Amino acid sequence: VSTALVAVEAHEWHRLLALRDLATVDDRPEAVGRNSPKINFWRWRGYLLRYVALRPCKRGSSVPPVVAVHGFAASCTQFVPLAEAMAAEAGKASDEAEFYALDLLGFGHAEKPPLSFTQYIWEQCVKDFILGVVGQPVVLMGNSIGGYVSQSAAAFAGPELCRGLVLLNSAGPVLSPEDYTASLQERGGTVLQRMRRGYGAEVGLQ
């Protein structure tokens, strides 16, 4: 019973957080510029996820929308300045940019359920976001672990949904200690260990 109460309390807390976020958005025309992304919420498999969206007044651009995926200890809001800059550049060419960035489950203002977060959960979340929110092929862009998630989601989605991939300081997969040890053995050790063997002790690698 106590576990169920904690789950209900967490759901309610994130619902109230979402309502607060939406209530603090100033939607007055004089306060919101054409190039300003909007805060939204989307329910994925029962969990609330926050995202920001910069939607064009009308679709039809030859450039696919961008979906950005953040890294560890970050959130969708880190991409707001980039979305605004892209919109400004598109405006110079009399075009409109379409840009989305979402909080992965467990980060930002997305729900943080008591479960084991893996790249498989996040890549499915990104693919479902493309299908359920964006609704058209995209260019995926990821930073840090978001880069790995974007790569996985792009491979999972295929060229029908992902038309391009941008990696920013991309990280590798999230592995268990056992899988990491097995991976090191398969590759012959860490990069530093392989460099030491290749160059010898005289190069002074620490």
C-alpha cells in the first residue's frame, strides 16, 4: 500500500508542477515573440514529460524539424537559445524553423518514477515523441548521453522517421558494471591502456 501511495503522490506532484509551468507562461502577444519556443507537456505511457516546441505558423518547409535530446543533469530548456537562434536565421531567408526538445524520463520536469532508467527506455520515448507529437520525419540532435540516445533512436526509427543526425559531445551507451568489464576485455582495455601499450612508457602517459 505504501508503495502505491508514493507512486500516486509522485504522479500528483508532477501534475501540479506541470500546471505551475503552464500557468507561468506569458502568452500575451506582446510578451511572446515569433521566435520563442513554448512549454508543453506530453503523457508518455502514463508519465508526464515536458518539452519545448517552436512551431511554424504553417508547415511546408523543405527543412525537416529538429528534435533535440539533452544529456545527464540537463533538461530541454538548455536548447531554448539554440531554437531562438535557428528561428532567427530561418527568418532571414523568409522561412520558418521547427524545433523540439524534450525532457527525458527522469530528468528536468519530467516524471521520475522508481524504475531503472536505460537507453532502451529513452530511445523508445524519443521515437514515440516523433510519432506522437512531431508527426513527420525529423533531424535528431543529441548532447552527451542524449547523443547516444539519438543514435539509438535514429537506428531504431530508420530513414523514414530520421532524416539526419547531429551529435554534440556524444557519450556512449549506459552499461552495467558487468557489461562494461566485458566490453573492456573485448577491446583490450581503456583507451589510455591501449595507448600505453602502443606508444610505450617513454611517452609518459599518466
